[in-house]
Amino acid sequence: MRTAYQYKLRPTKQQVASIDRWLSMLCAQYNYFLADRFNWHEQNRCSINACPLVCHLPELRDNPDYYSQKKTLPILKKTHPHYGDIHSQVLQDVVKRVKVTFDRFLSGDSNGRRSGRPRFKSRDRYRTFTYPQMKDDCIQGSLINLPKLGNIKVILHRPMPNGFKIKTVSVTKKADGYYVTLSLEDPTVPSVKHDINPDSITGIDLGLKEFLTTSDGEPVAIPQHYRKSQKRLRVIQKRVSRRKKDSNRRRKAVKQLGKQHKKVADKRKDFHFKTAKQLLSKYDVVAHEDLNVKGLSKSRLAKSVHDAGGHPLLVNSSHQSRSRSVRLWRINAGLLVIAVNASGTSQDCSSCAVKVPKKLHERWHSCQCGCSLDRDHNAAINIKNRALGHRVLKAQLMSDGIPGVAEKPTLYCTQSV
């Protein structure tokens, strides 16, 4: 199993200057490698049915890939000796970063989903560098030893789990300081526990009236961290707009604005983790809707959608593993989270499966069969019923040796598998 722990760093002034200098040089190298790939791509791509008879023949050269760009690093250190101050593996990781970004743009990820055209990064947007390899004893007490940066004080607000091996270390510059992210791995820890209780299953309906409602009828209120901070954010934003561009006072105001936004984000993230912890300690399997969050974020409800942050609740508290038609999250303690089809969960009756049309402002579900309950509670029960017939859950229960699982009927399951 793989997990990540993030701690705050307390570097000295000299170490802060070195980290900022590294980020500046790595940003320049990232843009150079990305421009090299774009130049070759623009000069050599031409569809077979659109190639003119008379055209410019570009200079013949090999397509820049990961290995060819990696071989240019020794030459870079000779022509630009100051790049020798950066750790070699950190510099190599920039080439890998460009490769992953450009490959997603051309061919897409493992599911074939292509990303947008990669953008060149300014120095303010390039904030992270990574050590691909790190010794297990790099942390001694309250100090972490980073190659070519030295021992840096780290605030270990929580202990690292025993038996885990440090795979990678990333240093990130944020609005309120510097952070280190440790990627830990232990292959002996199972990602999903084998003794799943088939009766400990719940469905959750994410909404904007309540943050979520479980199939047991328990609601969780939305804390609305952003809306409560709007007044303070408005004051700081006006302060930024009144400052002269490229002035020191404007930079200070922008930094203050970034800190305030980070406070809101940290409060929301803390709420997500605590909510996931409550679900994890109470249920073995949690089912939720496979929502089109990108589409919701472009609607009139965008502010409320982002303020609630239902999708990050699932992403931040789990490790994501995608297949073509099923999204499955495995949380550290073995909680199985399944995404089901969201079509009709609010309209279908959870008792008789008859469709009861309702508009968005109608918050109560009433059916001719006598079922009368809250709209979100009805949707959560439908989500749970669809999860009971899901192939992932049935396969997991069959592997645990629970009798009668294979004959269990599928209840209103419309998930394409």
C-alpha cells in the first residue's frame, strides 16, 4: 500500500534562498524541454489528407523523448555550471515531469482521456521539486536530510507508520511556507480488508442543502468555509487591486491573499478528512454517485459546489484506482468505496422503484406506495441498492467466502459494467 504524509519545514534563510533558486532554475529547464517537444511536434505533424504538394521541409532530427532529453543534462551542467548545484535526480525528475505532461496531451492517460495543451510555467507557478530516491534514515529526530540542501528542521505533527519505506520526497512552496511530502510504501499492508461485513454498507448522497445524507437518514451539514470568509477575502482583494503593479506592496498584498485562501482550503480539507474518518469507522462499504463534477462547476451553482467540495472528500481521503467503467477507492483502513450511476437516484422510489418526477426545489419524496421521506434520504437508499448489485462488491464478498452472495439479486443497478 502507498500513502503520503506531509509536514511543514522550517528552513534557514540560506536554505530558503537555495530552494527558491532551485525552483527558478528548474522552471526554466521545464519550459525549455517543453518548448523542444512543441517545436518538433509542430514541424513534423501533418495529417495525410492535408499535406500540401509544396511545403517546408523541417530540419531532420529525432523526436525528443525522455532518454534523449535526459542525455542533455551533462552538457547543460558544462555550459551552465550553476546547474551543478542542483541534485542530479531532482534535475532528471523535471524531464520525467515534461514527459508525463506531454504524453497526456497527445495520447491521454490509461483511460484514453486527453489533457489540454501543456502551458509554460512562470516562476510563481512552479512550486515543487522531487527527490525520486531517498534513504530510509533521512529523518533523524526533528531534522530531515535533503541532499545538497542539508539538514532542515521539520515539524512532525504526527508520527510516521512503522514498517513503511520512504519512496520519494517532494518539497513544495506554499503561501505560508515550505512543506515536505513523503511518499511511503509497505507491500505487506492490504489495501482492502478481507472480512467485509455485508450488512455494514451505506449509500451517501452529496448535495448542496446538506453536505451528505446517508442511507440511514443521517445528514451532515455544510460548514460553508468560503462563504464565511468572503468578507475578509473581499477586503484583501480590494487591497491587491489598489496596489501598483510590480510593486513590493502589491506582492505583500498578494501573499496575504494567498494565505487567506489557504486557510479556507485547509479548513475544508480538515472537514473532509474528519467526515471520511466517521464513515470509515462506522461502515465497511460506502457507495456514492458518479457525478459529473466538471459540469456542475460550470453551472450557476458553481460557488456552492466548490464551497461544499463533495468530490475532494472522496479523492483526498483515498487512493484512486480507475478502470474503464468503475471508479474504486481503497482507503488506508480497508474501506471500499464504489461509484454507481447517478441517473435517476432522486427520481426513483427507493421502496417500489417507480419513477416519481420532482423538480429541484421539491425536497420531499412521496410515492403512491406509501413511501414518504426526505429527497436526499431516498436518493441515498437508491445508491445503496445499486451498490449491492455492483460487480466489485460481489466479487469482494465472494472472495471472502460469504455464502449466497452469487445468488444475491441486483437491486435497480444501472451501472454499466
